[in-house]
Amino acid sequence: MQPRNMSMSGVVDLAAVKQAQEAKAKAEQARAEAARQGGTGAVPASSLVIDVTEAGFERDVLQRSTEVPVVIDFWAEWCEPCKQLGPLLERLAHEYNGRFLLAKVDVDANQMLMQQFGIQGIPAVFAVVAGQALPLFQGAAPEAQIRETLDQLIQVGGERFGLTGLTVDPGSDAGDPAAVPEEPAGPYDALLEAAVQALDAGDLDGAVRAYQNVLSDDPANTEAKLGLGQAELLRRVSGLDPQKVRQDAAERPADVAAQSAAADLDLVGGHVDDAFGRLVDTVRVTAGDDRNKARLHLLDLFEVVGAEDPRVTAARTALARVLF
């Protein structure tokens, strides 16, 4: 089954139709009640991934969705793509450290839930936010797509519904190798050093290849991700005529290629906010494939700067506003 990306615009439609403010108030009321009952303490890391049945769905999914987005993975033992997607989602649930809860539903044992969600094929991934369900994607989607979808889900859950997530006990599950995934082992220092040397020598193609070699074995390697984004950015701007790029961008505000090139130059020149703002504006004034291209280019630039940079955080918020 080929991955089928579900537009996150469903979150916005949901907010409008189901009255987001009422849902947010309901979520806050539920959290206040839990606090009075002493139920807001830290949870063990092992509870970030749970098996859910029809009998426990209301308690484990609907009620929990008033404090944290609940991602539901519909799977079956005989489903080969499920065996790829399931472990990835579990790893991300631990990595996101309480920002979402992963609920796993075996469709063979829970046919009624499968019918209620209208599932035609598996794996299928849904989310429940403040008691409301929405589709995320179907099939064994790429990790980058899944991360992007999760980031948008968490952001919308916080902004529109006031979901604060779970507090994870840092000392929980000590000694349990399944609680926190291990970092992939591998001697990457030589490859990373080779990439840096290639950059210093102006061999941008060589630097890109070196970083890609690291990521092929260790897709989560932060240094290689940042380095690859920087090397690809430098390669894109190396043959540009800055004056012509600026002129094209000024004359064609809805031209994604022109605005992307100008944003690249902005970023290389240290004008990070200008680069991000330019592409957010491009997303705002475009539609369809052009809009998606502008959005993806902006996400690429986020990778160059780094997810923890406050300018990235601000730009993600701005992007969410124009998308939703």
C-alpha cells in the first residue's frame, strides 16, 4: 500500500465545526478535575505507548485526549507495512517525550473500532484531540513526513485546544532497554570530518555525499542533518546572480522558485527572519502544488537553522496560522 498523506487542514475544519473554544474549555476542565484528584503527576516512559481495546477506548483515548494528542496506530500481525511503521511510531513517541501518546489498536481483535473509524486498509494512523478524531495518514509513510505531521498536530493541539502534553518521569523505566531507543552505533567521526573538509575546500557535492552516507546508516544523526542542509543550501546559491534573484522575487511575489531562491540568499546572508517570513508569505499567496513546494522549502530551511532555534519556533507558528 502506498503512503497517502492526509492534509492537516482537517484539524482546522474540525476546530471550526466542533467549536474549538468549547473543546479547549472542556480540556481545561478535565485537567482541573484530574488535578483535584491528584492525577497530573509524571508518568513513566513506558506509558507513552499503550495497547488499546474497544472496552478501554473511552478511558485510554478519549479521556486522555483532553490533556495530550493521542495518535492511534491501527495495525495487524499479518500486515507487513505495519511491522515497519509500528516500531517507528513507538520510537517517535519516546523521542517526543510526552508531547503525544501512541495508542496501538489490533484491528483483528477490535473490529468495531475499525468500522467506526471507517478504515479501508492498514496501517492507518488517526489522532484524537480533545475528544475529536481526524485522519493523519495511511500506509508506511516516510519518517520525515510523519515528523512533520506530528509537529503540526502538537502545535495545533496546543494553540487551539490548550493541550499541554504529559510530564514524563526522567527516572522511570531505568534499566529497561525498550523504554528509550538506543542510539545507532557506528564510527561516523571520519565521515563527518570528511564532510567538513569538503565544505572548507568548496567541494559541495562531496560534502553532500559525505553527510548522506552518515544519514543512510544513522537517519537521526543531528550533526549530519544540519550539515547536509547547510551543504545543500550553499550548493543551491553557488551559481545564483544575487541581483537578478532579488529582482525576480520583487516582480513575482507568487513565484515559488523566485521566492525560494531569494530566501536561500537571505539565509546565507544571515537574514534568518527575512528568509522565513518571505516563504511564509509565499505559502499565504499560493495554492495547490505551489503552496506545498513553498512549505517544503521552508521546512528545509528550518533544518538548516536547527529545530531549537527560537526563530524556527516563531516561524513554525506563523506557518501554522497561514495553513490552518
